[in-house]
Amino acid sequence: MKIGVFDSGIGGLSVLHEARKVLPNEHYLYYADTSHVPYGTKPKDEIRGYIFAAISFLRDQGCEALVVACNTATSVAIDDLRRTFTTLPIIGMEPAVKPAVQANHHQRVLVLATEMTLKEPKFHNLVSKVDNEGIVDYLSLQELVLFSERFDFAEATVIPYLRARLAQVNLACYGHVVLGCTHFIYFRPHIQQVFPAGTVILDGNAGTVQHLRNLVTGFRPEAPAAGQVQFFHSGVLAPAAGFERYLDLLDRC
């Protein structure tokens, strides 16, 4: 099966990385909309236009199932995508708020995401469904998207930014921190360093890939041969090398 994985940039590589461990024999088309990243600060109508252009491209490339590996894109367009591309199974991202709330005992949950994700009704509807005790807080860390796109993971850059953004937050009251943007997964070691020892850092990748696995095995029990990956920058075939350095980094995150 040809599986499309779409993101505004390189964040969705973390989903691809997980998917290849679970479904190594499938073929993947990875689309990074690097000409328009970041999405989180742009108007919704503009973002929708970029998303629909990307998914149309992937469909024309023979995509048979799609993972929208971008929380912002999922928030603003997933329902419209499913109504438009009716023959294409589409899986979206969802912040791991539910497992974080269920696992907490007398501590709060902090969701870190982009500005757009935190503004959208989809996020607030999710929280209202699972947060019966009012323990979920949230904060935008929009600049991490730009740091990751520049391949700037230096502690000298990231740690001061995190400490400044979290300066008014009582870090000790959070048992779980949810990474609500796939770009943020590259910064898991930095975030763990800033929060007290024992704070659990969660993301939604495992649940998303499990959903994908159920979908794929429903179509075919086994893929016949080792899978391959094609990479695209905003609709243009791209060399793998620029993406592989991020995939290598994810082995340490």
C-alpha cells in the first residue's frame, strides 16, 4: 500500500519514523510543505488551500491511505478533507490529552502546541470530553516549529526559549506534558530537562500509527516486500538526505 504522510514541514517525519517501525514493508510518500511552513500563525483559509493542494498531489501520486501528520492541519481541515476525498482513508492527529488525563493522579496536564491548534474548536471539544476535573492547561510554543525547520536544536537556543515561555508556569504541578505538535517531538530531551524529574512527556504518534496499522491490515494482511519512501518538498521530489538527518535525530528523542 502507498501511504501518504503529510505535514507543514519536517514534524511529520516523527510519525513516518514510528510508522516504518510498525509497518516496515509499506511504501510511503512523505510531503513536507516547506514552502509554506509554519501553518500555525497563518489564516485558516490560507492553510486550507495549502492542505488541499498537498492532498490532491498525493492522491495523484497513487496514495491509497493518508496520515495528516500535523495537528494544525488536522484541526482546521480534517472534516473537510474526508468530505472531499471520499475514497481515500484519512487519519488525523490528536493531542494525547485523554491518556494523559486518565494517567494523572492529583496532578495537572499541560498541552504544548501551536497557536492555531490551541485556538480551534476541535482541541477545546477534545478537552471538554475528557477533562472532567478541569486539570488541563495549555501553552503555545510556536517558535519550536521554526527552530526545528532550521535544524537548530542547540541547548543554547532552545533552553532559554523554553524557560522564558514557561517562566510563569508552576512546572512542579504537572504530572504529564502533552506534545500537541509533531515538530515538538524533536525537543523532547530539552522539555524533559526543563520540567522536574518524573514528568511524563506524551505525544500522539503511537495512537496514530496504531490506527494506521489497523487500517492497513484491514486491506491486506501482509505487504509483499520491503517498503520504500519518496520525499517531496511542496510537490517537488526531493533527495532523501535532507530528511534522513531528522530521522536519525529521532532515534535519540
